[in-house]
Amino acid sequence: MMPPLGRRAEEALLGAVLLRPQQLPGLRWIHPQTLALPGHQELWRLLHTMDPATISPLTVHQALRELSEQRDQDRDLPSGVALHALPPHRLSALADACPDPRRGALYGGMVLDAAIHRAVDETGGQLRQLATADVASPAEARTVLDQTQHSRRRLERLGDSWRAVPETVRTILDTPMDRKISLAERRTAARQDLRAEATTIASLLSQPDQLPHVGWLQPGDFADRRNRTTYQAMTALADRHAPIDPLTVAWQAARLPGARHSDHELAELTRTGLPCRAEHAGTQVLTTAALDRLDAAGHRIRQAARVPAIAAPVLLTEAEAAIAPTGRDHQRLQAIEHDHQREHHGASEQEPAPATYDTDPEEIDL
């Protein structure tokens, strides 16, 4: 739904051009798609095809009607919107809605600001949709994250559009907020795999020498805060070449903030842990965490986009910061994939095992 102020800004921009059409050539940095309403887009596109000296509500209405008739006759032309829905009195109303026709560039900046908020909101929704993909491997998760490049490029283009705004307009609209904005957090995680997390932790506790093989795993990949603390404690001990057992891990975890397993729980995890399972289960932990962070990024971006008080450049910076962790996740998933490929190639390049025979070779009839 379009905010009332966004509609008023579009009406003021169009009204300013209808009343002072000589400023139209200096407003070409405002693309038709910047306006939200289809009728406003069509009108803005048409205005740029007309001689500014001839623009008035009456001549614009005549041009709209001719364009509408042309589209009705030529099926090769896009149908567009009902252009006849902008009669002279509607165009006059647009002119009347303009507070000051001399400020077309400022109203245009407001329109672009609103358009950036809409586009960022839409980008956040697309990221959340991507996060729902059904994936079963790091390669598939990396393919999903590859698609976030489109979102990054879109944010970059929006930034370019804002930098094309006249500096005097940007100076007015880039007003810093005088209060801190608190964005609503997600109520629940979109994805979590507690079984894979428990398997990873238990396997590492039972066989700590697996830790170097999951060096790409990070504490933040664990949704369960106790697993997160336990993994952080184990990596801290490993970095100091200290012994890793339920008691030392519990002792180290007690020095870390947040929830943690008791020493009895750690002993039970150690007892039930399966050796050589940490890398496989840890890969699933990272895959799940990467997609959940993608959903979290989309949520945060959408929440920020729905706060009109956040100026466009600040919003774009916030969106880029929210999406940045997905790039790091992509690199880690790619590293895992390359490791698996090297292991596969290494195994295939080994000397083949000698042939075995069910009978004595000398007895084989050649």
C-alpha cells in the first residue's frame, strides 16, 4: 500500500511540471518507474516526449487521449493503463496539489526516496523467499546464495540513482534522525537443525581431533545457545592446545556469557557421540544457518524499509550491512565444496588396488 505522503509527493511533482514545464529537462534523473502509480508513470513518460513550451493541463490531456487511441488501434503497442482516466479536471487537480511549483526537484527527490523504500522492501521480501528453498547440500545452498547477487546489484543501482539527485536536494532530504530506531526482531528462526547441531557437538566431544576439519564452522552457526557456547569453549581450548573433555569444556564455558551445558550434559554427549561424524553434521549446521541468516537479512531489510524516518542513503547502507553476512556464508560453503572436490580427486588419483581373483590366475582359460 502506498503511503499518503508518497502519493502527495508524486502529485506535487507532476503538478510542478504542469505549472512550470520549463524545469522538466532538469528532472530527467527521475525515471518513470520511480513513480508508484501506473497512471503517474504514464503521465511522466508522456511529459518527457512533449515540448515544455506546449505543456498545459489541456494539451497534456489531448496528448494522453491521442496516445490512448493509438494504442487501441495498434496492437503491437503495450496497452498500458487507462490513459483517459486523467481528464483535464484531474490534471488541474494535480496542479492544485502542488504547494510550490518552483520546487519540482525537491518533490522529485521525495518521490525517489519513497521509491527506494519500496524497492528495498521488495528486495527484503525476495531474500526471505529465497531462504525457503529446499536444499540438501552446501552446493545447493551456495546456488541459492548466488541469487543474492541480484539483490546486491539492485541496491547498488538504487545508490547510483540517489547520487544522481542534485546535491541541494540530497542535503535537504538526508536529514539525520534525532532518535534511535528500534527494528522488530524475528519472533522465530526460519530454519534450524538441532539434531545436526547435537550430532556435531557430541562427535567433537568424543573425538576432539576433528576440530581442525570443521574450522569453517563458527559459534554463530548454532541456533541452540548452549551448543554455541560449547563449541566456542572447545575452539578456545583447541587454540591453546589444551585438553578437551567434559570437565575442561564446562570450565571454559562457565567463563563465557549465555546459556551452556552442565558438565553432566557434556559427559552424556561425549558418551553418545559418534566419531568421524562432525564434518558431515557440521556441514548441515552451516547450510541451515546460512539460509536462516538469509531470512534474517530479508526480515531486517523489510523492517528498515518500512520506517519512513530513515533517509534513503541510510536505508541503503543498512540493507547492504544486513545482506553482507550472506556473502561470507557463500565463501564458506564454497570452501567446503572445494575441499570435497580435492578429496574426491585425490582419491581418484591413487594407485588402483591389485586385481583379485576367485580362482588361481594360472587356471583361467584364456
